Amino acid sequence: MLKLTLLKPLLLLFALFFLQSCSLCTAADTISIAHPIKDPEEIVSSGQTFKLGFFSPGNISDNRYVGVMMNIPSQTVIWVANRDRPLRDSSGFVTVSEDGNLVVMNGQKQILWSSNVSFPIANSSAQLLDSGDLVLRENSNGRILWGSFQIPTDSFLQDMRLGGNTNNNIKLTSWRSPTDPSVGNFSFGIDPLRMPEFFIWNGSKPYWRSGPWNGNVYIGVPGMSSGYQNRFELVNDKGSVFFTHSFFNDSASMYYVLSSSGILLENILYKGSANSKITWTSLRSECDVYGKCGPFGICDPQHKPICTCLRGFEPTDKEEWDKGNWTGGCSRKAMLQCNMNNSSVHNGKPDGFLKFDNVKVPDFADLVEFLKANTEEQCGNLCMQNCSCVAYSYNRGIGCMHWSNGIIDIQQFSFDGADLYIRLTFSELDHVKGKRKQKAVVASIVSIGSVFIAISAYFVWKCLTKYRGKASRMGVLLDNIDQPKIEELPLYSFETLTKATGNFDLKNKLGEGGFGPVYKGRLLNGQEIAVKRLSSSSTQGIKELTNEVVLISKLQHRNLVRLLGCCFEREEKMLIYEYVPNKSLDVYLSGSQKSELLDWRQRAFIIEGIGRGLLYLHRDSRLKIIHRDLKASNVLLDNELNPRISDFGLARIFGSNQDQANTNKVVGTYGYMAPEYAMGGKFSEKSDVYSFGVLLLEIVSGKRNSIYKDENDLSLIGYAWKLWNDNGAIKLLYAPLSDPSMEMEVMRYIHVGLLCVQEMAKDRPNIPTVLSMLNSEISELPPPKLPAYTARLCLSNNEFSQLSLDSVNDVTITSVQGR
Ligand SMILES: *[C@@H]1O[C@H](CO)[C@@H](O)[C@H](O)[C@H]1NC(C)=O
Ligand SMILES: *[C@@H]1O[C@H](CO)[C@@H](O)[C@H](O)[C@H]1NC(C)=O
Ligand SMILES: *[C@@H]1O[C@H](CO)[C@@H](O)[C@H](O)[C@H]1NC(C)=O
Ligand SMILES: *[C@@H]1O[C@H](CO)[C@@H](O)[C@H](O)[C@H]1NC(C)=O
Ligand SMILES: *[C@@H]1O[C@H](CO)[C@@H](O)[C@H](O)[C@H]1NC(C)=O
Ligand SMILES: *[C@@H]1O[C@H](CO)[C@@H](O)[C@H](O)[C@H]1NC(C)=O
Ligand SMILES: *[C@@H]1O[C@H](CO)[C@@H](O)[C@H](O)[C@H]1NC(C)=O
Ligand SMILES: *[C@@H]1O[C@H](CO)[C@@H](O)[C@H](O)[C@H]1NC(C)=O
Ligand SMILES: *[C@@H]1O[C@H](CO)[C@@H](O)[C@H](O)[C@H]1NC(C)=O
Ligand SMILES: *[C@@H]1O[C@H](CO)[C@@H](O)[C@H](O)[C@H]1NC(C)=O
């Protein structure tokens, strides 16, 4: 103690001396052979955010470590170089060695730590960046040879990547204790062989899990879905999977620290503030400890005791369980019918599923191929048919999850989480009635084939109403996922975009959309983007334009292309979108080899997805949007063949922005425009429904409306209408797809398509009704009336505009594009 108190002022004096003598040193953020640093010197990143220097954690030892610290009074350490081999005194220094590696040496010139790049580089220097990354560069060409973000210690900063592949998996590792930075027992990261999800491990055993990533949130972390300002992102880089995160508000940053006791701490640091604040921790209750209640146990922090067995299960070891040793978990009270060969036991009554609301889904989910199950109902049916499936859960962002062994790590949340269905015997479900949290869903299969039969009309009815109600409620719920608030839209500089697109190189041009050319680009951080360079026909000022773009950027939905930001600079107006890899839908229509790539299920999935995107635009978003130019080339397909609608909201900028109105600016595409819009400039939800109908018929038939022509001069719509009246509508289906088992469904889709393209707007269903019709919630469909444009319009665009001009006074067609 005495020694310390005496030393302190001395050290301080030394520090002051060095600081002063060092204010003359140049290259304050760089270390090289010529400019090593010696304890207690330091380097500071150019923006003053981080520094690299020597420290002794706590006050308990003379051990010295070299690390990167936040340049704030608390000097929070975010990375340590020589964590396992401390310097024993203050004679250490950091330099670049002869072979070009960054090294930490003691006074005897022994290397305690090295960046350990295996090939010799000879001429290099290390620089501390404002992101906190310490990088080693080759001097001759600036190439980065090594970076501290590749071997993090216990902190996960913005711009850092955790994850990778089985050979190189980047994880955080905890300190051994708050005063000992050596490698501790806990690590944090992802398992590259499993669904993307964060784990904390204690040694090799899981200690906490986040629940799977659904594209927006980790579904086992309640509270992420609304008002949460930190955005995680999954990066798929040549077979390696990483998570990164970034904060929405430039006035603060967020970072995560894995504490030496295995708790992940989320911290926020406001610009200019002296300390960061903890905003969340992974251990909010005992229930957050992995597998607390063992297999088939459920943990509820609000309940005493916290562990109970799931309904239908009892403690495996009753004595231990009652003592509070829950690790043995629970076992079934009665064997499942499915696994038995002895029907007398349950009178042949079928197994069913019991629903648990708001739970953390168990570990070890198997993901069912999304084409086999892309609704909750299909997910449940598949599970029912497979005796080894003991539970299922469906999430729109993830798809259908099945569990086949002992299920472990279930927690009861009070909000968020998932609906989990667990397979139970009939006898267990029988007396489950009216309980709030637990609802029975019973269905039954005959062992031969997979035909569902009704055992009890009451139960089947209950089941159906529940499924239906649930499905639509869930649709609305998920469609409404409130993204974190963005008050301001990211502005990209012209320079950034020029670089990203290789100076708008023709090679990078993705296409020419209605409002200007679109280029593919890649930002410095590797993110791929699509840049729409608007041809300046907007009459709005920059301020109105920005307001409009901010509003549009808030529309975020799985079936919409995300608007990331904009650039209004040097007379340029550009919108930056996420890049969607699988091209637009028109590539898959006739005239391309790709048209054979989509089978019927995929087509139905795409049609429904487009419908959901439109539903969001029309009904569910805060801002009602009439698209006005829905067409195949405005629907992009992502990696999972999810359709993503693009160009929504642009008509508001370039046309007029009333929701339902007459406009003197028609923005649309020949072949997709409803007659009242094309001829009269009158647009509404129903004109979008018309375009949707055309698109539906195109997807089913694999033919393009605008170039389709049959021998009788019928349009695609006219042809569909003729087939319909000749009772041959199934012939509309793209020939290679015909399969009698899906005829009913195909016919229903065509029927709905024809309802959408009816001549009179008032006869067309609205989008919610269209969706209900497609998934047969509405089973009785009205007969379609005569559609618009049954005869092919053999007009060029000019003639078409002329026609409209002649037929309607005061309407100017400014932007009618062919395709
Ligand atoms: C170290 O000692 C100083 C002064 O004695 C005290 O203010 C500080 O809180 C101590 N730090 C730790 C981590 O114990
Ligand atoms: C450097 O790498 C080699 C093998 O690549 C390894 O054996 C050695 O332990 C590493 N040294 C340090 C200090 O990390
Ligand atoms: C290293 O590079 C610097 C700058 O490029 C140059 O001035 C210096 O001579 C080089 N040193 C060696 C040993 O090659
Ligand atoms: C780390 O785990 C070992 C056993 O694997 C245990 O003996 C040790 O106490 C643990 N250390 C800490 C800091 O928890
Ligand atoms: C981590 O694992 C070790 C050894 O298995 C155990 O002793 C320790 O209690 C565990 N720590 C926690 C926080 O569970
Ligand atoms: C807890 O119970 C399991 C059996 O369920 C037993 O194997 C284990 O030893 C028990 N642990 C303790 C600490 O008693
Ligand atoms: C039921 O019994 C038959 C023959 O007795 C056997 O082939 C079959 O595998 C059994 N099924 C199950 C699920 O045990
Ligand atoms: C079926 O189970 C019942 C009740 O456990 C038993 O009495 C009967 O012998 C079993 N039948 C067969 C064929 O195993
Ligand atoms: C049943 O489920 C198991 C485990 O998920 C899976 O391996 C098997 O392929 C499934 N069987 C069928 C017929 O789908
Ligand atoms: C960013 O944070 C600052 C400080 O808390 C706050 O005043 C401002 O409103 C925030 N901006 C946004 C867009 O959230």
C-alpha cells in the first residue's frame, strides 16, 4: 500500500514527462521500427477514439500488459496483446520486428507476444484505427497483413466480425478474472455448423444461447424487436458466416463484453461521455443459464420453483428434482401412440400438439426445407407425420423448425419469444381446456399415407379455428415488426458511391429501371448494395425529397427490398438499396432458361410473398403506399427465393403523393396498368390489385403478358379468360409443371388471378381478401367477370399514350415504359 502511494505521483510525473517529450513525436497512431513505443508511451487513433498503450489491471500487481483502450477517462480495455505473458516490470516496449511482425518485448528483448504473421514481410508498420482495430500494413502497398479484430479478446465492437468456419472461428474469450486478462473459461461466438445463433460456452459446454437469428432479431432474446437501436447483421462470406453489429445513432456506439464470469454485457457509450453504461446482460435470471431445467423442463423466472416439467412430463429423478437439482430433467408420463405398436393403450386416439406461447425455443432445432413447409400449418403437418418429431415451431424469418430428441433450454418469457408446439399423447391433451398459456391442437393421421381424418369434430374444429386465427394474427404481427427507429436516413457521399460502383462502370449495371439505371456496388466494409441513379425528373426540392425518402426507408418487410440510404449531391439523386442476388422475376418468365427453375410450390410461394408485400404497403405500414408500377421486373428474388418488391414509394416522389387520387402523372408499365389508371389516371389499392393479378397469371403460366400473343390475338389475360370459360384453365399452367395432385390449388390461384384483373375496380378483391382466397381461408370464390384487355393491344407505347390522351382530357402520360 505504502509502496503504491509513493509510486503513484512518481509515475504521474514520469507520464507527464513522457507526454511532453512525446508531443514532438510524429505518427501518433503508428508504430514502426523507427517509432517503437516504450512503457508508458502510447499511440492514439487519428480521431482520438482509441489508444494503444501499457496498463496494469486493477491495482493489485505490477504486471504490465499492452492493449487497446477506449480513449476515455475510464480507459476501458477492449483488446490485450500479451494476455497470457505479462511484462513483469515497466521496461517493456512495442515495436515492429526485423521480420515485419508487431511484437511486445521486455527489457531483455525477449519476445512475449507477436502478431505472428507467418511469412516475413520485412517492411511494415502498425496503425491503430478509429474503429479500434490495430492493423499491420505492408509499407510498400498499404496492404493489411493482420488486424487485432481477427483475434479479439473479450470485446465485440462495431465493425468487428464474429464467426467464420470450422477452421477459423472468431470468438470472444473472457478474462480469467477482472484483474487477470489471461484466457478464461468462457467464450462467445457462433457454431458454424449450426443455425446462426450466439452461444456463450463454459469450456466446451454451452452456458447461454441467444436463440436462432431470424434476420431481424435473435428469437431467444426478448425485447430486441422494437425500439432496439443496435442492428445485427449476418454476413455470408464465401462459406463463412459472421455476425456484425452497428448502432443507428452516430452520437453513441455500442459494444459487447464477455465478463470473466461468463456474462455478456451490452454497453452504450455516448460521444463525449466519460463512461459507458450497461444496457443489457445475458444473465437476467437463473433461467438464462443453458439447460437449467434439463430435458423437457421449462424455466419460468416468475414462478417458484423456477423449473417445472412440461405438461405430460414428470421428473426423471423425483427425489433430486424436489431438492432443486433439475439437471436430470423430465420424462414422458405416457408413451406416444406414434412410437407404439399397441393400440389398446390409448384406444387408438391420436397424438396431438400442445402449444406454448412466448417461449425460448429449445436447442438443436432441425430446419425443414422451406419449400416443404412454408406455413405454420405445413410445419405442423410434417411434424405430425414424422414419429421422430417431438416438437415444432414456425417463424417467418427462419421457417419451420423441428426437434427430434430430448428438447432442452426452454424458457417462459412474458413477451416476445416463439410459439412452440410439443407432441403429446391424446390422454394428456384431453383435459387441457381453457388454460391461458397452453392450448391443445389435435390432429390425427392414419398410418398408411398421410390423410388427415377427424377423430373428434370438436377438436378438429377447435384446431382449425385456432390455426387460422393464429396464422393470420401471426402474419399481422410479423408484418408489423417495428424496426428500430431511424430519425435520419444514412447519407452516402457521392464519392463513396463512385468508389463502390467502380465509377458507375457499365460492368456493374444491373438494369435500367423505371426511374433510372441501377448499379451494383460494394462498400469498403464489403457490403453489397444496389445504387439507383435517378434521372432527375422529380420536381420536388431536396428537403421534400429527403422527407419522402426517409418515410419510404421506414417501410421494412421481408417482401420488400430495403432502402438503405440516399445521396443527393452535385445534382445527383441516388437511392441505395440492399443488393438482392437472384435477379428479378421477369428473368424467370418465358424466353429464358431460368424459367424452368421454379416449380409449382416455389411459384405459389412467390405469389403469396408478393401479396404479403403488397398487404404491408396497403394496410400494415404506417404509411399507406400504392405501388403503381408493380411488375415482374420490379420483383426481385433473394437467396431463399423470397420475392422482394422494389421501387415502391417512388411513384410518390415522381407522381403525386395522395393515397387515392386522380393524377396527371401516370407512372406505370404497359400491360400491368388497370384500365382506370392507364386511361383516367385514377389509382387506388385496386389498381395495384390489377397489376398483382397480371403478375399472378404470368407466374402461373410462365409467360409475359406484354409479349404474349396467341393465334386469336388474345392477350395473356384474354387467353386465361377463354380457357376459364372452356373449363380448361388448368392448361394455363406452365406445361412442365403439370401434376394432377396440385390441380386444385393451381385452379384456385388462376381463379384469384382472374378476380384481380376484372374490368371494374369495385369488383376486384382487396389484398387481404386476395391472400385469404389464395390460402383458402375463403373457400367459396365468386365467379370472375370479364377482365380488362382481353384483346391484345397492338399498340406501341407512343400510340398507347396517344390513345390515353385522346380518350381522357387533361391527362398527360409522362412515364409509360415498355419493358
Ligand atoms: C486503484 O487505486 C486508486 C487509488 O488508490 C482507486 O481510486 C481505484 O479505484 C483503484 N482501482 C481499482 C480497480 O481498484
Ligand atoms: C505463431 O504461430 C505458430 C504456428 O503458426 C505457433 O506454433 C506459435 O505458437 C505462434 N506464436 C505465438 C506467439 O502466437
Ligand atoms: C521501408 O519502407 C520505407 C517507406 O516505403 C522506406 O523509406 C524504407 O527505406 C524501407 N526500409 C527497408 C528496410 O526496406
Ligand atoms: C475453469 O474451469 C476449471 C475446470 O474446467 C475450473 O477448475 C476453474 O475453476 C474454472 N475457472 C474459473 C475462473 O471459473
Ligand atoms: C463452468 O464450468 C466449470 C467446470 O465444469 C464449473 O466448475 C463452473 O461452475 C462453471 N461455471 C459456471 C458459471 O457455471
Ligand atoms: C443431480 O441429479 C443427477 C440425476 O438426475 C445426478 O446424476 C447428479 O449427481 C445430481 N447432482 C448433484 C449435485 O446432486
Ligand atoms: C410394429 O410391429 C411390427 C411387427 O410386429 C414391426 O415391423 C414394426 O417396426 C413395429 N413398429 C414400431 C413403431 O415399433
Ligand atoms: C398392449 O398393452 C396392454 C396394456 O399395457 C397389454 O395388456 C397388452 O398385452 C399389450 N398388447 C400387446 C400385443 O403387446
Ligand atoms: C423424420 O425426422 C427425422 C429427424 O428430424 C429425419 O431424419 C427424417 O428424415 C424424417 N423422416 C421423414 C420421412 O421426413
Ligand atoms: C441520438 O442520440 C442523441 C443523444 O442521446 C439524441 O439526442 C438523438 O435524438 C439521437 N438521435 C436519434 C436519431 O436517435
